[in-house]
Amino acid sequence: MKRSLFATSLLLSTVWMIFPAHAQVDQGNVAVMSRTHADYDPKGIPAGAFRLYPSVTLAAEWNDNVFAQENNKTSDIVFSVRPYISAQSNWGRHSLQASLGAVTTSHREASNDDVTDWDAAADARLDLFHDTTFGFGGFYQDLHESRTAAESGPLTPTSELTEYTVANGHLTASTVLSRFRISGRVDETKYDFKNNGAEFRSHKETAGSVRVDYALSPDTRLVGQVGANKRSYDIDPTRDSKGSDALVGVNTKLTHVINGEVLVGYTEQKYDDPAAGKVSGLAVRGRVEWLPTQLTTVTFTGSREIFDTGVAGANGVLSTREGVRVDHELLRNVILTAGVGVTQADYQGAIDRNDDWVDADIGATYLMNRNVGITAAYYYGDYSSDGADAGRNYNVNRFMVSVKLRM
């Protein structure tokens, strides 16, 4: 499955490369999803020293396994509405941006899964000197955990979704000294779980990292990064832990069509409970973009990290993910996308379980004008779990159509 989906994605990139090119303003070798579309990007609404960007997305989805069950699948139609607004300052120096959004989902049959999630965020940047900045910000989210989450396995179709909130505050700083760029970040994040017996997962995480870039040339930088974290649980202190990681690598523009960053190193998480021990291993973070033509971008991603989990008997999970995505600008206002990803989750602790998740999607977006965009997409997910304490094995197909109205 992994090789087949990977090959399919690469085949799509080859097929899209032979579509006839259209005339467009040269934006250099900018990735398809990062470039501007002058005739189709929203202008926003001026509001003093800020510009506002409001939008609302209306979507309908058919899901053939809405409860993520191995047997007795239930299909359903899901409708959603997502209002969203962001504000961006237009000052000559410094920067302030903020956003507020919500999404309400309703099901034709599975009314227990009808929920409203919302989130708010704000970030500020102070330009202290020519090459020195200081930033601060935060976000708040009120969410419900998807039934496809590993922790949702014990839920029945009549169970309500697990509700939780995430509150974050962070500080950032960066400076340039000759060929060196030094940057750092400190986060404090609070997770509060509300129901379904998940309250034991509520915890606070404090994390910090420092990164140093050394410019070998205008196109190539050596990178070193270290980080540390502390996780403190509200109810079960045996789950408390301290972690660290160290990575080195390179950020480079190899040619005018290939650029990216790859970091490799070591990560570990030590638990206060002696019986839990520690989770450790190879750490990887990478992203490489290949632009075979000006109209096509192929993005390769990879990561290997340690996460806490709410799965009973596990004190952590070593998660490895590889992915590839193809974006093609068929016309200035028509974007085709396809992607495939593979995730392996190796659970640690008093548990014998390994999970594999394969997901693939394909879609198209048509920008009618600056104010209206239409997207159609298909998603497939296949989840398998092995071991004496294995979880669910299931697959899901989703077809989605959405209309986004923006100003």
C-alpha cells in the first residue's frame, strides 16, 4: 500500500507536468500554494492601521464510516459552516495579527457528533533593531477529538465526542550576528479534557528551543537546534515527564528548482515513574520542495517525534511519518492537489501495540473571483493496529464539496 500510493502520487506529478502551460506573471520558483494570485486574492477591508480578512466556508461531506468502526459501518452526510476573520497590521515597523474562527458541524443521522469548535489567536512582533526582533502571542482552542484518533477507540456510536481545550502563550526572539542567525522560542500550553473519562490526560507542557543558522552562502545554511520540555499532569503525576532533543542539518536551495531543510538528531522523554522508564530514538524533521515546472510543486515531508498518548497502558508513542504532496496550477484560478502520507506509531510502556495509518487525498479548487472559491476533494484513510493490545482496524472514504466566500 505504501509503495503503491507513493508511486501514484509521483505519477500524478508527471501527468500534470504535461498539461499546457498558461501565461502568468513570473514569481520566480515559488511553490504553487505559496504564490500570490493577483487577480484572485481577496483585498480585505481597510480598518485604520489594520486590514481585515473575513470569510465563511460552507461544506458538505459524505462519509462511509462516520464512527470509524471495523464492522457495521455507518455512512452519513455531514454539513459544516466555518466563519473566520483575521486582522493584519499595515505598520511600517512592528507587526500585530489576530484571528477568530469557529466551525459548526451537523450530521443527518449521527446527531451525537454535532458540535461547534472555535479558536482565537494573536501574535505580535517588535522590530527592536535592524536584525533583531522580539515576539509574543498565544491562542485558545475549544475542540472535540475526532473519532479517528487512537484515544477514541473505546467510544461507542452513541458516545459523545471527547471535548477539550488548549490554551497557549509563547515568546520568540531572533537576531543576526554576521553569518549567524540565532532564534529562540518558549511555549507554555495547557490541555484540559472534559469528559468520557479522558480527564486524566489534562496537563501543562512547558517547552523551549534555540536554533542557530550559519550561512555558508546566500543559498545554504548549516542548522543546529536543541529543545527541552516538561509535562505535568493534573490527576496522575506518574505520567509527568521531561524531554529533550538535539538536531543538526542543512537548509539549502540546491538548484533553482529544489530547496528544503532536513534535520536529524536524537530525542528522548524521561518519565517520573521508574516503571515507565524513557522513550528515546532517532529524531527527524524534513521538508523538501521540487518544482519540475513553474506550474507544479512536489513536496516531500518526514518526521520522527515522541508524543504523549491517552491509550491505556502506554506512556508515550514514537511516531514516524512520511508524506508527498503534488500541487499543480492548471490555470491561474484552478489548483489541482494530491497527497499521500504514511504514519507508524510505536507505543511504549506496558503495552504491545503498533499502529499504521495510510491516508491519501485528491482535490481541485476553482477560484471564481476574489470573493468566491469552490473546492471538491476525496479522502481515503486506512488504519491498522497490531500486537496483543491492538486497537481498531478500519478504513474510511470521504467526498467533500465546499464553497468559500471571502472579502
